[in-house]
Amino acid sequence: MSEDPLETIILQTINGAITTIPGYMEEIKQNKETLKVENAQEFIYGIVMGMALGMSGAILSAQEKPPTAEEQMKVRDIIYKHIPDIRERIFNSENSK
């Protein structure tokens, strides 16, 4: 686990988002005609990335002062650093089959 509290929160957010994969896969299977998703894994990757970026942005916004550009870049860099793991967990897991 990271010693950086922000990175720890971001990792918790990513891990929480990844736990939603089975539910989203089932939702996509049950609603193929409505959702018209061509690649479920890429769709879920977008959801997980959106959750990570969105929740991290919300955490920064909850501070006493607005986040600086540097803080926003730090969040993005932390999330981007974990993209290989996120993709591995989505594309090579039993959850995605």
C-alpha cells in the first residue's frame, strides 16, 4: 500500500470500481439490444476509468480550497500509473468472461 494518502484513496476507488465488473458484465449481457455495446471489456474499462477520475476529482473538490492544477495532474498521474493493472484485471480476469 502507498504511503501517499491520496494514492491510497485512489487505489481504494479503483479496487471498488473493479469489484463492479461482474455486475456490469451481467447488465450488458441482459441488455444487449438496449445498450448496443460492441466490446464489453472496453466499455467496462471506460466505466472504471470514469469512476477513478470522477471520484478522485470529487475528493479533491471536497477540500477547503479548490484543487490546484498540480493536484489535478497528480491525481491523473496516479491513475494513469495504474492503467496496466486496471486493464489486466478487466481483460484477463474471470470477471470479464
